[in-house]
Amino acid sequence: MNPVLAELHEKARAVLDPVHYDFFAGGAGDEIVLARNEAAFRRLALLPRVLRGKGIRAGFPVLISPTAFHKLAHPDGELATARALDGTVLVSSMASTVPIADVVAAASGPVWFQLYLQPDFAVTEALVRRAERAGCAALVVTVDSPVFGRHRRDIEHGFHDLPAGLAAENMRDLAGVNGLRRIEMSAFTWEDVERLRSITSLPVWLKGILHPADAVLAAGHGAAGIFVSNHGGRQLDLVPAAVEALPAVVDAVAGRIPVVLDGGVRSGGDVALAVALGASAAGLGRPVLWGLAADGSHGVRRVLDVLRDEFEHVVAMCGGQLSRDMVVSRC
Ligand code: FNR
């Protein structure tokens, strides 16, 4: 691992309350998927093309995937994350500890709003209006959570509530206890996605797609794009590594909508592999949390800078081109 990322992770582990560290680091069940997400990248190799001049690839195809409760990592919470963007997209979690309007106001890049559809449609609609008013550029509906994942580390610690003084601020004043409504999980259908699309002009992405048939349905139901994601190994501990699920989804979508990959991305090389396999961008979860816990906004920026530098280096080594035929297995 890049020494800067390793240093940030170690510092995060040292400064965080161990209960909160485990909340961020942990996964569902036996944490098989959590480990596989990273290991699967190490089983892939790239065959560079040569004598192609500089190639044409430009840009930095990385975004920050939504993660909850940034104030558990740093007192400035999502404000610190938002200040670090430098043009990178932040997908801000519905479960942020700073209201979405304040996140957008602090951001140095575009902000998208992640939400879970709520059983009470009025609550979903109120969240959408908050995101629109704040100036979010897109909605990302997370669809892999009909029920909460079972996180053994949290269960062992008895961690199920935010400490006093912290709250999921986007849920404030939507009725509920003390004006704070709890985020609820529930099983929804494609019709619910259509209903959401009918009340907003924002692009609606779907996050947490693994089956190619669902990717096709997503395109058919008007999703602006999808995230191939297993929620960082935090939902069902029986699914493939995210990058293992990517190629079949890319094939099924056949270019109709962009496909983002998240889960286990820890280097610019991982980003390059995801792009070579057909992803439009790669999303980062935990590395951003480690940067945030270690050094606030500066730590998040360092994570992004390291990945950008590594990615550009790999692309230059590959003749400015990344395509599926360049990806081979190590074994
Ligand atoms: C998440 N993730 C997540 N996803 C989402 O849609 N809404 C959320 O609120 C959260 N919250 C959350 C908290 C924590 C602590 C983690 C680690 C993850 C999942 C996240 O968006 C992403 O899919 C994974 O984190 C990507 O995997 P890596 O990069 O962490 O391996």
C-alpha cells in the first residue's frame, strides 16, 4: 500500500475510539466480502500497450462514496470532507452529521445526495427537496439495504446509536422523536424508483447493483447511472467482490448508462483496473474516512492526491489507454 495511505490508516486507528474505528472498518458476518473486495484487485494484472505516444486519457475518475457519521471521525465531520474535494464529486450520505445544505456550502466540488427510500413517501420527498434546495447535482438511491447488515463488531460493542450531541442532521424536523426521524430500511420496487424520478428533475443513480439483470432494469427504468457495490462488505456476506461483479454488469449495460465501481479501491492502480474493466469511475469509502480521522480536510485531500498521482502514473505506463483486453488474472 502507498505509505501515505498506510500512515493515514494507522493514525486513524490510533486516534479513533476503538468502537468507532470498528464501526468504520467492520463488515457484515464473517467479513469475507470485506476482505475479498481488496484481495480481488490483487488478483488482477494489467498488460500495458506500447508505442502509443501519450494516449488520450485525461481526468481523474474517482468519487467519494457515501459514508455515514463523519463527525465520529473528526469534529468538523462532513464539512472537512467537503472542503477537500478540489473538483472531485462527493456523494454525501443521508446519514451525515452535518445538514446537506452546509455540506454543499462548504464543498470544493460537486455534491450528490445519497438516500435510502423511506416507507413514508413524504419523508423521502422532504429529503429530495432538501437536496435540491442545497444545490446537489444528483441523487443516489442505495438499493442494497432492504434490511440492515449485521455487523458483528458493532453488536459486540453494543454500538447502535450516535453519541449525545451528534445526529443524522438531514432527518431533523421530519417529525419523529425530538424532531429527529430515524432512518428506516424497507423493501422497495422499481415502481418506487419511478415514483422518485417523477418528483424530481435531478438525475437518479442507483447504488448497490450486483446482478446484470438488475443493471438492465436500472437502465430501463431511467437510472442516470449505477454503482456496482456491495456496500463495502457491510450488507450480505455472500456476494462476490465488487470488482468481480463489474465485468458482467458492464456487458449487460452495454454503454447505455455509466457504471461506477466501489469496494476495496485502495490505490490508483485499483482505479485503473476498474476503469479498464469498464467502470466510468471508482468510489472510495474507508480510505476517505481514514484521511478524515487522521488529519481532517488535509487528510482527505492527501488521499485524493495520492490516488490521482498513482492513477496518472499507471495510465502513462499503459500508453494512455485502459481497456478490458489489458486486464488479465494473476493465477
Ligand atoms: C458506508 N457505505 C454507505 N453507503 C451508502 O449508500 N450510505 C451510507 O450511509 C453508507 N455508510 C457507510 C458507512 C461506513 C462506515 C462505510 C465503511 C461504508 C458504503 C459506501 O458507500 C461504499 O459502498 C463502501 O464504503 C465502498 O467500499 P470501501 O471503499 O470502503 O472498501
